Amino acid sequence: MISSRRKTITTLLTLMLAALLLAACGAEPTPTLEPPDSATDEPAGRASANEPVITATGRVAPADWTEVSFTVGGHVAELLVEEGDTVEAGDVIARLRAVELEAAVRQAEAALAQAEANLAKVKAGPTEAQIAAAREALNAARARTAAAVARRDALDGQVTEADLAAAENQLREAELAYASAESAFNSIRNFNPEDCEKLEEQGFPCPLGAYDKVETQFNMAQLQLEAARAHLSDLLDGPNPDEKALEDARVWLASAQAEAAQARLDLLLAQPFEEDIAVAEAEVARAQAELEAARAQLAQTELTAPLSGTVTAVMVEVGQFLPPGQIVAQIGDLSTLRVETTDLNQTDAARLQVGDRATVTFDALPGVTVGGEVVSISPKPIEGAGVNYIAVVELDEIPRGLRWGMTAFVDIEAAR
């Protein structure tokens, strides 16, 4: 179909050529071309409002395309695509050098692991070994208190032969108990840790696991021995005012130590505390937030394809420093090629409607004609191009050889 614009241009060129020939021959005066009546005629290149066909020039472009860039600056470490490559949405296109950011992520991961371990420890509360040790400490404190009370009370009563015999018998028992505890403690204290593996291979437990318990028993036996000796000595020496004051002080000190040991045991049994758990959970949340922030910064050094399509241009090289926002590559979905008009004037734009049918030809594809449909009309004119609008024509089919950026000629059958 020959467009009205091309008919008008052909007519004008023919008249101008005839005028030039007449002037050269001198046969007749040069004819004067009358300008079109502004009230009734359309200028060249614009269809009449009465003509059913609107003609415009256009450019081939995909419906979906983009230019990608990093939001942060840095040196290009990797370029994973070349011009002409096909990519899927989410594929990595390029990476920036990020040694410091990678180290920050590893440090944040370690901090989170430590915070999580501390939270687990707080939630678990004290171990059985800690509770057992606290109970033994309490028993030892009570034994010291009892011994102190006994020594003090012994000063108030008259010493009899039976008292002396009982004290001597208590001392002997304490000496035997101490000797046994000392022997057991020396045995485990001098035990070679390297022998544990041999015992375990033979099915026997390693004695070093009971070191704390044996040491506590030895200390208690030593205290009981000292108490027995002191008791017998007090009986033999008889009461003394200064000794009485000293024993009162010892009773007070032993009682205070027993109360402290009881408080320590109660504290362990009451754990875990909700307040401690809340603090530990807050530390985990803070560490998690710092890790997410570090990962987010690192993710900005990786550029991914926002859509599936073909890489039509790569604008950078490996090792090049890029400021934020510099375009790295252009990607377009070439399966969505369509035509966008470049010179649709305001009169023609006013006559168009979405759904109008169009016939499209291409400079680069002689003899190829494709049908299409107007799918959108821009609400405002193209900036810097006069009062021209963009009408988008979706092609019925994409002819072989059609490329992004090719020139197209569009004839649209206006509905009004």
C-alpha cells in the first residue's frame, strides 16, 4: 500500500523537477508552486484527517529490555557474559572485587555462631557437675560450722574422761579418713593422663573424671581432722575466755560461709533466668542483623539479570573501575520485538485507538510485510522531537532477520 505521505512527497518532487527543466530550456516562465491552503490542506508528511490510513516511521525494539548496572562502585573481578549470550532472570552477569566485604561476612557469621552458642548455654542452665560441686561445697561449709559450734560448746562444759575418750576416738577416725582421702587424692593427682586411653580401651573409666569429687573429699577429711584435733586439744587445755571469743568468731564465719554456699546452690537450681535468656536472645538478633547487613552489602557486588533474554551489548572490561550506576550490559527479550513510532504527529495520534490494525514494512527486509495491532499510545509527546507521539505496534509475527533498532514503516488503518 502506497502511503499518502509518500504520494505527496513524490508529487512535490515531480513538480520541482519540471520547474527546473523549464527554467533551463527557457521555453516558458518558471511555474510558481502555490502553497497549500492552511485551512484545508495538510502539510507534507502528515495524513489528512479524512484519509483512512495513517503513515509513520518507526523503530524496532523489544517490549522487554533493560540496561543493568551496579549500585556500588568497584573494580570488575568477573564478566560472565558476552554479547549475544542468552541469559535467564537471576543469572549472574558480573562481579566486583569484594575481599573486605567477604571478610566482614565471615566475621559476622562467627559472631552469630558465638551468640547462638551462648544462648543455648543460658537456656540449658547449670550442668549436673556444677550442681554437684555446689552441694559438696555446702556440705563442707556445714561441716565447718558444726565443728566450730562443737569447739565453742566444748569450752562451756566440764571435761570428763568420757569426753576425752570420745574426742580421741573421733580424732582416730578423722585420721583414718584423712589418710584414706589423702591416698586417693595423691593417687589421682599423680595419675598420668596418657594412661586414660589405655584404661578406656580396657573398658575402665578414667579416674581423672572424678578429680573434683576426690579433691573435695580430701579437703573435707582434712577439715574434719583439724576439727577433731582442735576439739581434743580444747578438752585437754580447758576453757579460756580468749579461746571462747575466738570460737564464737569461728562459728559466725563458718555459718556465713554455709549461708553463702546455700545461696550459690539455690542460684544454680533457679536457673535459667528469663532475663538472661532475653539478653542472650537480643545478642543473637543483633548478630543476625549484622550478618544480614554484611551479606546485603556483599550481594551488591554481584550483578544479576533482571529478565530473561539476550545480551545485546557489554560496556565494561575485567579490571575496570566502575562508579555506581555505570551501565555494564544491555539485555533484551528478542522474542518480544515490536515497532515503536518515532514521528507520529499530534493530529494522527488523536485519530488512533488501541486495537487499530497496521501494516508494517522494513527498510532492511525488502518485500516483507507484516500485520500488526496498536497496543498503546503514549500520553505525552517525545521529548526533544517536536510534537510527536509513540504508538506501539505489536507484530502478528516476527519475520526472519528482524533486528533491534531496524527502521520500520507503519500504515495504520485509523478507526476515526
